[in-house]
Amino acid sequence: MSTQATRDIKGGRLDPSDYAENFSDIHPPLSRHEALVEADRCYFCYDAPCMTACPTSIDVPLFIRQISADNPKGSAKTIFEQNILGGMCARVCPTETLCEQACVREAAEGKPVKIGQLQRYATDHLMREFKEHPFQRAASTGKRVAVVGAGPAGLSCAHRLAMHGHDVTVFEAREKAGGLSEYGIAAYKSVDDFAQKELQFILDIGGITIENNKKLGAEITVSGLAADYDAVFLGIGLGNVNALGLEGEEADGCVDAVDYIARLRQATDLSTMPIGRHVVVIGGGMTAIDVATQAKLLGAEEVTIAYRRGKDGMNASDYEQELAQTHGVTIRHWLQPKALVLADNGSIAGIELEYTSQANGTLAGTGETTTLVADQVFKAIGQQFDGHPLAGSGIDLDRGRIRTNDERKTSLANVWAGGDCVRSGEDLTVVSVEDGKVAAESIHATLTA
Ligand code: SF4
């Protein structure tokens, strides 16, 4: 299908001052007074369900009690003991489906204790005020560990290993360390270069060296690292977004949402980010929400998320869906992509969508279609693990990702793995941090046995 060109993609849709305002901190930090008042709402439950719901098992009632006692530094230490990326997790965790959903105040009155914001209050305080790192390194073990990937899993693993006295080299494919914290989250969730500040905080323990621009399968290999180091941890994440499988997908205006979010996060001038007047996002997860909301904040006139199932089928939480909607994004359910509409010049002009329905758990197109005008179509339909860098390594996979046991040990004797490249839980920052921590403890036990 082809039509007259309607393409309208450009930067600078807003007044310069609007960019700073639109991309400011979505949850401004609590003041000391606000934190004390909020901490007072906690019942300090025995067998606290919020703690069980946290993938890193942070002692939530303890850290809130320490805030109540006006001891934010002690509170932060309680958090960091379990989750060294507690500052980033306080910003990006879907608390509404984790600790805050489990909070007894949510069940009783629909208003949970603001655990995420209290966590941010404590961790920000310590990171702002600390003179020396809250954790010290143990005496050197003389063991060397290679960590591949400087994202949440890799950094969590590296920090815990360094704390136990091992020397760690982190190999990172990109120019900057941080992984998804640096490249993969909505800009308004982490402002003021927080990902790099957190990275420096982690490195300040000592014993960790980062080597950037070292890609697995290119400059480094699993077998090479396994031969050179006492242990290897792989935290290599996922590949790019899945393809729509439609003709014309390479057309100008059909955009990989993960790649766009990364570019937006690295942009020093947001007015340079090209955005369409009419934008359609295909997908139902956090990437879809993040790219749609940011498209609106960049000045797109009309942004529509099209998702093939109903509201409850979306991976994005109710809170995130509402966040997008309050920013003016329209979410349309039960629609799947059928064909890209191309203008005569070959660029995207719209997308044809087919209505869907579900019977006995099976989703099917109904045959009815609708067409949305679009200058840009963002693909946000999930990512897949790219196993090519592991070729020839002998590492076993499980349903397309690296197979590990409970200690995050792979099928190779001295290689562990964690984060999104393994199948240990939801693809969340906090789950990756836990993977890295669990793997580090297993590596430490193995190297010191
Ligand atoms: S469940 Fe809620 S009230 Fe109970 S300890 Fe956790 S945060 Fe406090």
C-alpha cells in the first residue's frame, strides 16, 4: 500500500525551556520532613510481606525504622547490603507491582507506604554525604575475575566480588558503563547523570577496573577469558527489539524503540531528537510506555500505543499505563500490526492494524482492520537474547537464553551468568542486581573453597 508523503519528523517541536521541564525528575525527592512523616506510616510488620516481595530481599521495615530514627545513613547501608544499586532501583523499580503492592497498607486502604521514595531518600542521602565507601574490601585473595557487561547484573557482581577481596575486570561493549541504567530507561526517571554517579559510587570500593569498547565475540571471547581468569561472569543482556515481520520495515520512520531510547538518553540537547507529528508504538511493555511517553514529551501531537491483547495482558503495570495516558498517550488494545503504509517516497505514512480477539487462550485476528496515520512507527515488541557471541563456547542455552542453576552457574565449570541473558525471573533491574549478587557469592565460595 502506498500513499502521498505526509512525513513530518523533526526536532525542536517545543520551546527550548519546555524540554528541561518535560524531562525533569518525575518523582522529586522527599524532604526530610516528608520522609519522616511517610516512615511513620509503616507498621514495621513482623514477617513483612514487602520484604518477601523484593527480589533482593531488602529489610524494608528495618530501613524505614532507621529513617524514623533520623538515621538515613544507617538506613542506606541496610539497603546497599542487599542491593548496591538501591539508588537506581528506587527510581526505576515497578514498586507498584513489587513491595508496595504487598504492603499491608495497600490491602487495608489502597495507599501503600511509599517504599520506593523512602529508599531513594536514604540512598541519596548516603551517596551525597559519604566521605568513605560504606563497605570495605576484604584482604586480597589474589584471585582475578572477569565480568562481561557493565549493566546492573555485572556491576552488582563486580562490587560483591571486590568486597570479598577479588580483583575484578569488567568488559563493556559500549563507550560508557551502566548498561540499561545508562542507556535503557526513560530520561525523566534518572536525571542529573545519576547512572554515572552510581557507577562511581560502586567503583569507589576499589579493586574494579572497567574496560570499555570490549565486545564479547569480537575483542574478547568466553574461552579466552575462562583461560586467563579464575572465574567469568556473563551479564550481557539482550539483543535489539524483535522485528514486526512486515514488508517495508526498513523504511525511514520505522524505528527500533530500544535504540531510540538509548539515543535520547545520550542526547545533550533534546531538541535535536527527531520526532513525528503522528506516532504509533507497537507493543505492551515498559519499552512501549517509555518511548510513547517520551515521544509526547518531545512534542509529538498524537501518540498511540497499539497492543494486541487487552489491558491486563500488558507487561507494563497499571501505574505505567496511566502515566502514559496522563501525558496524553492513547492506548488501544486488541490491535495487531498487519501492514506498513508507505508514502510514494518510500517513508512511513501509516500502519494498518487488524483487530484481534481471544478464545480459549488463543489470540487471533478477526479480519477487520483500521489504519492509523503515522510519521513514525516504533517497534517495542520485546527483545531476544543474541547467542552469537557465545558461538563455540559450549555454554548450554535454555529456551533461547543462558541456562544456569540456582547459583547462576552455567554449564561451563568456571563461568557464571545473570541478568536478562538468563531466565531467572522478570527482566527487571532489581532481578539483575540479585543475579549478580548471588553469582558473586557462588564465585567467592568456589574460589575460596
Ligand atoms: S508491609 Fe508496609 S507497613 Fe508493613 S513493614 Fe512493609 S512497608 Fe511497612
